Amino acid sequence: MNKKGQILKLSHRQISGYLRFNGFWVSPSSCYRMLKAVGWVEPRLFREAPWETARYEPFRPNQVWGEDWTILTIAGMRYYLLTIIDYFSRYIVAWGIVKTVTQREVQNLVALAFMSEGLEKKEAKPRIRFDQGSPNMAHSTKRLIQDLEIVFSPSRFHRPTDNARQERWYRTVKQEEIYCYPTYPTEEIARYSVGKYIEEYNERRPHQALLNFTPGYVHRLGSKSVLYAQYKKQVQIAKEQRLAFNRSQRSKLYGVSN
């Protein structure tokens, strides 16, 4: 019991440590055996870390979006790359490069994503994941999102994992594009270079989390079940081709017919 009379649930290692601190040597293993003999060993239940459980797992495109921005330099000056990523397909649905991030830039990005995906013609609207920066939390930003019938979903404080797919995308674009240049010479060159990379990422770069399909392909396909079926079919075809090749090689080597 502690000083307040509360019962403390200690592990056998903790009990061994307390005893050793008070001059009594009992090894953790001996302590465990003695506790188990009298039925005092209970399974320990650990609290789950708040970032372990995914907050959202979408099953179709344009169901959940993530929005954020990151820094890049142009002519030695700080600029920002803003993007909106689709959680289902990892597809970059909208992006922009700006000198500063205010509510206006965020609203323009949301409107661009909304129009580029043709959501005004669709009944189902996405949920958008924001951090709690002032441009995102501004009244006019919330009003625009409400007018577009998008669900506003701010992340928790100090929980970057609430927008993990967006953060993972920024690591990729930094390592493969932004960090390749100490600084972009001009804003026009930066837009061209980043734009070419985003096109490559969306349409040609295999994505490990998507079974090495591209985000653009998965975004248009719109079904993980169909995606897995296609993947299994490709694996089966590859196995059959490899077996056929191995049989032909054995036939050439040993003169054995199929």
C-alpha cells in the first residue's frame, strides 16, 4: 500500500527492486516463483498508446483527405508546399507553392481539390484532416468547408500520427525532390520541378503500401478488393512463368522432355 492506503499492483521485478533497495536480496526470478506459488501473479494490462490505433481507415477514394504544408526554399527565401492527399489511394489531389500560409491559401487549396475531383456532382463528400494551425482553424476556413459539405476533422494536439499519411508523403517528397536542391532558383522552376515530381509520384512511382501499384491507378480503381485480386493474379502468372522457365532449362540441361 502507498501512503494514501491505495493498493499498488507491482510486477515481480519491481518488488525485487524495492526489496533490494531496503537491504533484502531477492532475485526477480525467485520473487516470481514465490508469487506464482500463492496465486498472486496476474496478467498485466498495458494502456494502448494513443497513436497506435488508426483514427480512420477509408474504403474508397475521396472519403478521407489530409491537408498540411511543409517548407522549401526558393532563391534563398522560405516558401511553403501545400498539399491535400487522399488517404485511400495516397493520391495528391491538390497542391500549391506559396510565400506564406494564411486562411486564404488553405481555402484556395480546399476549393481546388473539391473542383479537381468533381465533388460538386457527387453526393458523398470527404472528411478532411487538419492540424490545429490558425489558417486551418479560422472561421472563414470552417465556413467554406461547411458550405462545401465537407466534414471538418482537426487532429489532436501533439499527435502528428493523426495525419500520418500526409506526414509520410512529406518525407518522401523531401527525400526524393526538395532536399535534392539547396534552393530552387526561381518560383517558376520550383513549380515545374515539384509538379513533375508529383505527376511521377501519382502516376508512375510504385507505392509499397499499395502493393506497388501507383496512387493514381488505385485512386481511379477505387476498390482495394479488386486491387488485391489483381495482385494475386499477377503473382500467380509470375509463378507459372517461372516454373515454365525452370522446366525448359532442365530440359535443355538434361535432355528431359516436358
